[in-house]
Amino acid sequence: MKSIWKKAKDLVEQYPVIIAALVIYGYYLLTSLDLFHHHEKESFIDYLLRYDSLFFLWLAAASFLQLQRTRKASKQNADQQRDIERVMDRQIVHERFVKEITMMLQDSINNPLAVISVTSHEIRKRFEKDIEILHWIDRIESSIQRINNTIRDLQVYEANKMIEETANALKEKYEHHPK
């Protein structure tokens, strides 16, 4: 019974104009059969009053079609909202992942780099007259700066990647599935 109901519902959703026309003309046929019965003489107004409901059936059909369009648009909007929510959820998960990596990098790399940086500054102060040691300390500090820049670039890359993936997912979804 459920499968028959679902098929009927799908038929109504796919072909609402045809269904409305069948109902209206079915009613028209039933009321026309009444013409073959012999009645007393009827005036034009009697015929008009007999078929006045046809006008209301057309109004009901138009309302039904508008309701179908509204339901379809509402369903599309709900699907679009669900897709956006999924993308946002992925974005939140990705953001958490980037934060976790950043925290790990800060704990694992930045803390030792800070110790190395402080130590190199102390060595620089003690041996400020020795050019060769200052040269080695400059190399250490430039390496520290390169590592800091790499970490920062990784964070920026991950953020840009997340934004790009979100934009591509939405673009792909709505270019292939127009309203």
C-alpha cells in the first residue's frame, strides 16, 4: 500500500498539470452525463449554475499547482541549506585539525626554537667581539627565522586550502544542480 501511495505521490509531483486536468475534465464528464437525462425545460442560467463549479475547480487546480511549486522550491532550499551545513561542518573539522597541528607545532618546535634563540642571544652577548662565532650565531638565527616562517606558511596554506575546498564544494554542487 505504501509503494502505491509513493508512486501516486511521485506521479502527482511530476505531472501536476495533467492530474489537475484529468480531475477537472472527469468532473466535467460526470456533469455532462446529466445532460442526457430528460428534465423539464431549463434556462441558460440553470446550465450556467450547473457548471459554475468548473470555474472553482480551475482555481483549485491553479492553487494546487502553486502549492506544488512552493513545496518543490522549499525542498530545494532545504537541500541547499543541508549542503551548506555539511560544508560548514567539514570546515569546522578542518579548522580544528589545523588548530591541533598548530598547537603541536608550537609545542614541539616553537618551544625548542625559543630556547635556541635565547641561548644564541646570550652567546652573542658573551662573544660579541668574535666575528666567527657571530657568523655562526647569525646562521642559527636565520635558520630559526626560516623555521618560524615555514610554520606560519603552513598555517596560512591550511587556512587557504580550507577556504578553497569550501568554495569548490559549493561551486561544484550548484553548477551541476541548478535550481
